[in-house]
Amino acid sequence: MGDAEYLLSIETSCDETSAAIVRRDRHVLSNIVATQFELHERFGGVVPEIASRAHLERILPVIDEAVRQAGISLTGVGVVAVATHPGLVGSLLVGLTAAKSLSLALDVPLVTVNHVAAHLYACRMAAGADIFPAIGFVVSGGHTHLFDCRSAVEMDLLGCTIDDAAGEAFDKVAQILGLEYPGGPQIERLARDGNSAAFSFARTFLHEPALRFSFSGLKTAVLYAARGTPGSRTPVPELTTSRIQDLAASFQAAAIDVLIGKCEQALKQTGRRTLCVGGGVAANGAFRSALEEMVSRLGVRLVLAPREFCTDNAAMMALGWEYYERGLLAAFDTDVIPGLMRS
Amino acid sequence: MTSAGLTCKLVSESATRSLGLALAKAVQPGDVLALIGDLGAGKTRLTQSLALGLGVPSDTVTSPTFTLIHEYQNGRLPLRHCDAYRLQSAEEFADLGLDELFAEDGVAIIEWADRVSGYLPRDRLELRLSVMDETTRQVEMTGTGPRGQQLVATLAERRPW
């Protein structure tokens, strides 16, 4: 199928506007991520209907910059890939409209990609060759989702969180401990000098076979340990640096125990021999070490997303090549599939 | 009959659940519910109970803190669940087009609504949750317009939930 050399990918599913150029051999030539808001005041308080103003302002400069940094010309683009699911309606629409327009103007195929699946494809890019079938684990601020991936483009959800995502728990605990946003990296840093056994936080669902997660209770337990149980007269010790370090270490240990335990269960239940892990929490060093330890015990292969492709980016949308190569092209009446998180 | 405010104690998680189920019976398309309360006050829990009452399995209703909006189309009414916690400014609410939340066919529920109050429809039901002790929450409900007040009155009339 086709002889395209360069793929332009566009990712606008949430609050970041991102574009990348990826060569057919999955080599990333450029990856631009814009998160800053610069043009606020120009628009006053008027809200355009169902369209994300932030993405509208950034999308063309971001695409331009991706093409420029890749050192190609726009006419060199042979296929356009865009994330259409899941995300915010207005945000996704801006990306999809830009992608459709470029696909028409350049007369090249359009492919649509699932944002969550793209997080796992970051692992395939690190491996440099096909890694599927595999258990795929996306652990981020928005997702804690385990998939059985038959191929890069076919996956079944095995289980996910029933309340907060793991990355969200890291950030909220960081806020409880008075750390700056984003809190995940701060927790990891403080935990290194803390005692992970200082507080015994619950490992929710760890010892039941269902592949599901819950981090809301853990977050509340840290809150009460840090600030005291509401209504209780027992005085709470001052939140000293060493207490913060102990809370961070104990929280991180509890969260990681559950994440690792569920991966192990998923591998055993499905018999898959490869585990790939992506999403922002996959950048956490303690989590990466615990994963390494678990897979070596099970004799299973681990493929981690490179740290630079753990958070939202368009490079992981190289997944679009898999659709292109299978001839799975999108029609021009393709629409976005917003907010429904579990499909 | 309309009423401006109603304050009650939720003595357990099952009381929070009852409130969510009562809300689910009372809401109509276009209604906006604004949740205000600190971390751990039970905002997501209340939303899960509302969802359950609308026919959406509550364990499928997860926190939209990072993803910003989750939409559930499988209940009696479409439910759109938003969280303003992570926004760095109220303007971001408009910049990201989050007002998609207020589509007329469904019910919108917003956590940390006080952070974006200037961008919310004027007529809404505000639910202010506070933690009394480990299991008890207090909820203060205020209608900020005719429809919000009607919801408060309906909930008051139908007590105990």
C-alpha cells in the first residue's frame, strides 16, 4: 500500500496542540508540543461556539514548525494522521479539520488514530520493530488502562480505574503535600529519601483477580495522614520535610504495588509474553525499576515508552503508519468521537 | 414552589448515594449542577451516584481531572462531567471550548465549579460539600436562578431521599 515517505501527525485531544513528522521507518524528524497560551487578550470574553480557541490559534504555527524542523517541505508529506478519540469535542475538531484540509489540499490519504492506543505505540517506536501481541498499559493523569493488544491497531480493554487515574493521584497527593505542579516528578524525588513503610496505605483491589484500579481512597488516606482525620481531636504532627518524604515514599510504594500487581495478573491471565507501558507515569523511575524486576521474575519482555514520548505528543501518532500500511484509510465524513473514555 | 437554599447532613456514603439518586430523578435536559468542595469532599462520589440514578454504571464514571470532560450517553439523559481542578485560569475554560458541556440535551455537572463560575450558565444548582468527619459530609444546595431554585424545592419536598 502506497509509497508515502513522511507522515504528518496532529494531536489536539486535550489541552496540548501537537504536530510531528515521522518517517516511514518510524524515525521522528520533529515533534512540536505547544501548551502555552499567548494570545488571550486579543479575544476578550467572547466564546466561539464549539471550537477550541486555544487550539485554533496554535494549530497552524505548530504544523509549520513541525514541517520546518523536519527539514522537509509540506508537499513532501505523504499521509496525514490525526487523533479523533477520545478527547474534547472542540479540541478534537480543530485537529481533525486541519488534517482533513491538508489531506485534501495535498491529495494524500488521511488516517485516524486513537489517542490512548498511540501512547502504547510509543513503546513500539522504542523497540524499533513490531512488539505485538502484548499487554498494553497506559498509566497517565487521565488513564490507568490495561489492554490486550492483538496488534498495533487491535486491542481489547481488560480493565481500568473506577475513579481516579494513577497520575492524577500523584498530582493530587503532591498538592496535599504542598508541592508544585506537576507533582508526579516531585513525589518521585522526595520518595527517594523517605521511608516507604512509614505509613501503611491500602493496596486497593490488589488481591482480587478483577483487573481494576481505585486510587481515590489512597488519595484521601494521604490527605488524612497529612492534615489529620476530619473531626478527630488527635493532633497531627507538623508536616516536616522528613514527614513529607515518608508520606511521598509510602504513597508511591502503595500506588506502584497495585500497578505492578495488576500488570502481573494481566500477563498471567492472558499468557502474553510482552508488556508495553506508556503514559506520563511510565516516566517515573521507581515504577520503571519495579516493572523491570517483575518482568525478569516472570521471564516476560518489557518495552517502555521512551521518557520523552510518555506525555502527550504527536510523535506517538506514528501509529498512523500502521493504519496506512494496512489500507485502513479514513473517509472525509469522519467525525470525532469525544469524551467516551472506555471504548 | 421555589426555594433558594437547602442544607443537609450526609451521615454516610449511602446518604451521599441517596442524594445522587434523588438528583437523578429530578434533573431535566439543560440542567447545570455546580459542585464546590475540597479534595476528598465527595464530589466524584456524588457524581457517580447521580450517574447511577440516570442508568450509567457508577464504576464506569471516573474522574475527569486530566481529561477535563467525560460524556456518558448510556443513561436516561446524556451526562457530561467536567472538572476545573487542573485549569490554570478560568479563561482556559473558554479557550478549550469546555462550554460544549452545556449542550441542551443533557445534564452538566462540574467539579471545582467555583474556579470557573464566571463561565457557567447563570441559572444552576450549586452544591457546596464540606467534610464534617471521616464519614459525614454537609451539603449546602443553592439555586442561583429559577430552575436551580425549582430543583432545590423538588429535593426539599421529596425528603427523606
